[in-house]
Amino acid sequence: MNWNTSVEVSMDALRTTATAVLDRHAHDGLECVVCGTLWPCEQALLAERNLAVL
């Protein structure tokens, strides 16, 4: 596996993880359905930021 392939695999894994986090950490009114904290929760914010840089 060369460097470019390794980076692509890592970016795909990050995209998949971030998308899964956003799917789980959805809002129900004003709260996250997983965390119970105010929406957007920290996990959702981090996932959104990760997707923004991809």
C-alpha cells in the first residue's frame, strides 16, 4: 500500500465514522437522542467539523 492509498483509506474511514456518529447523535427537539445533552452535542459537532475538512 502506497502513501496515497493509505491516506485515501484513512479519509474514507474518517468519513464513515463521522457519518455514523451524525446518524446516531440526532436531535429530538432540543436534545441529542444518544447523549441527552443540548443539541448539537459535542460528538455531533466534532463529526460535522471532520466532514467539513474532507
